Amino acid sequence: GADLSGAYLEETDLSEADLSGADLSGAYLSGAILSGADLSGAILSGANLRGANLRGAKLENSKVINTKFSSNSQGMNEQLKQDLIQQRAIFEDS
């Protein structure tokens, strides 16, 4: 439930972190290591997770409106991508 809105966490190692319910709206998490992190119920609206390692991350009930992701991020599969798109996430692949 931490308030990390707008935080600059580029390439930060947050593997296995409990970020459930955290407010990460507008946070910059590009290239962050979120493998095994619990992001369930987190507010990620407007955050940048391009290139983040999402292998094993829990994203259930997270809010991802206008959140930026990359299709080629570690842990990103087609099912997860489609689920995130349905929730209005943005994929900006280069």
C-alpha cells in the first residue's frame, strides 16, 4: 500500500517485492526487475514499465490504464499482453 506515485525507479531491482495495493501511478519503472513481485491491486495508471522484467509478477486486479509496456519484456506473453490491452494498457514497441 505504499505511495510511490511519480517515483523514478528505472532499472531498480524490485524482484520479489510486495507492492500489492501500492500507488505507482506515473512511476518510471523502465527496465526495472519486477520478477516475482506482487503488484496485485497496485495502481499503475500512467506508469512506464517498458522493458521491465515481469517474469512471475502478479498483476491481478492492478489498474493499468495508460500504463506503457513492451511486448518483448521478459515474462510478457501473448495472453498477458491481451489482458493488459483489454484494461487499456499501451504497448509502445520500438
